[in-house]
Amino acid sequence: MNSRMKNRRKLQAIGVNALAWVLSLILIAPLMLILVNSFKDSVAASDMNLALTANPQWSNYSLVIEKGKLGTTFLNSMLYSIGSVLLCTLLSSMAAYVMSRNGRRLHRFLYLFIVLGIAMPINFVTLMKVMQFVRLMNTRTGIVLLYTATQIPFNVFLIHSFVSKIPEEIDEAAIIDGATPLGLFVRVVLPLLKPVLVTVMVLTFLNTWNEFVMPLYFLGSSTKWPMTLAVYNFFGMYFKDWNLVCADIVLTSAPVILVYLLGQKYIVAGMTAGAIKG
């Protein structure tokens, strides 16, 4: 009986692993297609297949960086992503901590009101009017604030459930020792929130780096465009040169892939910890 159970478990494990491999290959195939064709010439890349080329065209990348102005757009994307990560992490953690520690109806209402933003669609017409009124249209500051505002609801939800697991006795002990409210949050609470804060930072970076619609609507100047809009613009100019388009996509996706690979264990840990009590 035990041998049958062991054999059944082995077969189940093999089946699960085989399914995982098949799904992984399906997801990786488009990425490999883009990577392989980014090293081909224009004629060979037009076929869009996985055949390797004997003479890799490394010049495709230098040409894309020069023609697509990726240096400027890369700096813009880094500015928008890092700025929104810092703002969103700080504001979300402070808001989640305060609302988690206060059981009043007002704080509960505010928490639900903020979290409702996860499901609420963005009204771009109204938002554009607001941006024009506060004179933040076509500004780097405006796009950073927009990125921050759109990411806060989910991040508050994630951090709130994590904070609720931290015993309140820790706060009381720190206050007895003479800690101020700000000192309590910075010196005691923030270090305990490190797993979920790293998760928030990685997810915010990935989401803001990949954002396309907001800069398209709210950034009219091409000198302020992020890399996602640079790909869109580059494809419009070189839509026949698939080798250059693929090289552009690779360069744009590389930072996202790198950040995800470095932070994937924190994402899993933070999401799991935050989902235990929500």
C-alpha cells in the first residue's frame, strides 16, 4: 500500500514538473524569439524565427541606442521609477501603519476607501483636467506623482496586512522607553517591515517601468518620454526593420528582467507573508 502511494506521488510530481516545463517554454519562446532576431540583419529578421545567425549583428544595439535616443529615455525611466518607488514606499508604509494601529471607524473607512482604488478604473479625461489645473501636465514631477498615486492602493493593502501581525506590545515598549511617534516608526517599525517593503519596492519599480498609457497621455514632449514610449516611437519609424525593433525591446526589457531576477524571492516572501492575514 505504501509503495503504491509513493509511486502515485512520484507520478504526480513528474506530471506537475512536466506541466511547469511546458508552460515555461511557452512563456520563454517569445522572449527567445526577440533576443535571437535582435542579432540578425533586416532580411533575416523579417522571417521572425528561432534560427541562429552565423554573423551576429552587434551593431544593431549601438544603432538603436543612437537612433532611438535610449540614453535620454533610460534616464527618464530611472527617474520616474526610482522617484515613485521612494515616494510610494514611504507614504504607503506610513498610511498602512497608522490605519492598522487605529481601530476607529474613520481609519477603517479610510483604509477601505484607499484599497478600493485597486479596482477603480482611471478616468483620464477628469485626471487630465486636474493635471492641467495644478499645472503638472507634461512635467516629470507630475508623472512621478501619478505613478505614486496609482500604486499606493495595492501597496497599502499589502503592508497593512503585514503590519497587523506585528504585536502592539513592541510599540508600547518603545513608547515607554521614550520613543517619539516618528522615532517609533523609523527605528522600530520600519526594520520589521523590511520583507514587505522590498516586495513593494520591486513591484512598484516593475509596474512603473512598464507603464505606457500614462506617459502617452500626460507627457507631450519626447525629451521626457520613458523607454516604453521610445519603443513605440521607434517601431513607427523602423517598422520594417524587425532586427532593430527587437534590439530596442531587449534593451527596454533588460532592467525589468534584472530587477525581477534579483527581487523574485522577496516578492514571493512578501506576498505570502501579507496574505496570511488580510
